[in-house]
Amino acid sequence: MPPAQKKTNRGRPRRSDKDLLEGILWVLRTGAQWDRLPKGEYPPKSTCFARFQEWNDRGVFPHVLTRLYELLEDQGLLDLREAFIDGTFSAAKKGVLRSARRRKGKAPRSW
């Protein structure tokens, strides 16, 4: 992880990157909201979110993923022949069918 942006002698000591990364990964893995971060098991939600924003603004995550890819490839643990991207989705239709009968107040007028 990159070094901290600012070094000050005021306030609480900076939390370890490892602890905060574990909290951030928990939120990303579970899809939970930041306020659902288990207390006592991870650093406070505000600290995790602030570090997530800092790292996101500094472009840390693409760098980490690139480095992880390089390490796995060097060790022969990555086989891209089995990789694929799935872009499948289905649209959700709102409302009722156009052929359904409308209420009198909502029906198109002929005048």
C-alpha cells in the first residue's frame, strides 16, 4: 500500500493499512452497507470508508490488481484460457402491458 498522504503529529495514530483493507474487503465481498461493518472485528466504518475513498482517489486499487495479476502469472497460478466476462442482463419492465385496459381517467382522449 502507498504511504499516507499527510503526516501530522495531531490526533490519533493512523490505523494499519492491513486492518482497514480487511474491513473494506468485507464490505465489498458482502455487499453490505458501511454501517453494517461488524464492530470490534474491524476498524470503525468511518475510518474504513475514509481510507477507501483516499485509496480510490489515488488510484491504488487498479495498481494492486495489476500487481496481483503479475504475481499470479509469474507463479503460474493464472490460466487465462478459462477466463471470460459475462455481460448478460435482463431488462425489468415497468407497469402493465400496453394492450391492458386503462382506467377511465387515464385512457387516451379522442378530442
